[in-house]
Amino acid sequence: MQRPPHAPVAAIVQMTSGIDPDANLQVIDHALAAAAAEGAAMAFFPEMSLLLDRDRQRSAAHMQREVDSPWPAALAKMARRHHIWLHSGSMPLLADDGERRVNRSHVIDDKGEIRARYDKIHMFDVTLPTGENWTESSAYVGGDAIVLVDTPLGRLGLSICYDLRFPELYRALVDGGAELIAIPAAFTVPTGEAHWHPLLRARAIETACHVLAAAQAGTHADGRATFGHSLAIDPWGTVLTDVDAQQSGSAAGYDISFVAIDAEVQNRARAAIPLARSRAVRNIEL
């Protein structure tokens, strides 16, 4: 990895999370140690890094409200021990009503303090051409707020997986000052093959932000298969890393790639194509 002077480094972690949260936490701990050893300022994990289980009855045994769940505290302890910021990807937690769940991201600093929480807004309710049917809204309730947080890498806008398909969310994040965007995911193989790369590059280009997209990959214990291809993309749309293009899997239970977040790339992209200025000149109302 070529690192421009003073450019902070992000670690993008790809996992094959399973149905045992303790095992997943152990993988996260090992990945954080590896990220810290390489001098990364912040590590990014995939959607549902703590528990990936589509069997709702089985996973119900692990469901708690955040105030009662051991998972955020476990991640905070790891961040503090390894002296590194982390983006959790996401985890399932009970919603305030105690019935449905939320798909929640946490940003935790190197002192173990939770700096931000984000609940996935858009629910994955689809029937794919392959016959796969997903009705996320039957178990999960969507969030209702955009979230930005200042990190060592810059001002980070938060989103999760299916949110990727809704560009208005990313416009709002940029209006809030986003300089980079996290998009942790667990894309299916058919949708990943068709849409993952073009959607992520589009979000990077239209926002002129770095996009960091840690992904689930491979065949999971609950039987599902996910696409992988964790990506980091710069504000010009250049793919900086594609984890599957570099590595075929690891006995450690994760793959990791490192990217330097060069603010000058964003400055050049926004100067070359001044989207904010052009948008202000012509405000189209339908």
C-alpha cells in the first residue's frame, strides 16, 4: 500500500460471520489486532458481523435491547485494548418496543467510547429472479435519522447494505458534511454480481466521497451465501481495494485490506466537478 504523507489508514475487514456471536467476536478481536499492528486508524466490519442467522427462532435467544446486550461493551473493550477506532458493521438488537429488531451500526473510538449509532433505514423486502425471498421488515423496524460522526479519517456518514440503493440518503449525508461513507453489507450473490460494484462506484462519484464497504463473504452457517468483494473506492470512482480480487480466504476467519484516505483526492474531485455549485445554480422541482 502506497501511503501519502499524513494520510490516515483504514482497515477493511471481510468476514464469514456465523450463528455463534462469541466466535464472531473472537474473529473481530483478531482482525482488530491485525489492523492495529499495521497502523490503521480505524477498522470497518461488515453488516451483521456479530450474528448472521436468518433462523429467527434460533437467533431470538441472543436478542436484547442495547442497554442489556453484551455486544457493544465487548467491542468497546477491544477498541480500547487495541487503541483503534472501529465501525462495527452492524448487529441485530431488540427495538425499543421489545418486539421487532433494529439493524444497528456503532462507531467506537480508541478509548472505547461509542461515538455514534445508526439504525438501517431501508428494509430488504424483495423477491429475486432466483426465487430467493427476503422480508426484512417482518422482523426489523427501520431507522428514521441520518447519522454523521467525526473520525480520524474525516467526517463519516453511516449507512447499511440495502440503503445503498437510495441515493437521496447519500445526498443528505453530503449535505451534512460527509467526507467518507461507510456501507457495510451482506449482499446476496445474484444481486452482488449484478449491482455491487456499479452501485458503490456511483455513490462514490456522485458524492465525491471515499466509500468504505466491508462485506460478508462465502457460505454461512445458516445456509446463505454472500457475495463478498469488500471495496474501498475513492471520490473519483477509482477502486482502491477489492478484497476478493486480492485474497481467496483466510484460516483466521477474515480477510483484511488497508487503504490510505487521502483528503487531496477528494479536494481534486470536488474542484474538477463542483456538484454542489452546479446543484445550487439549477434547483429542479418536479
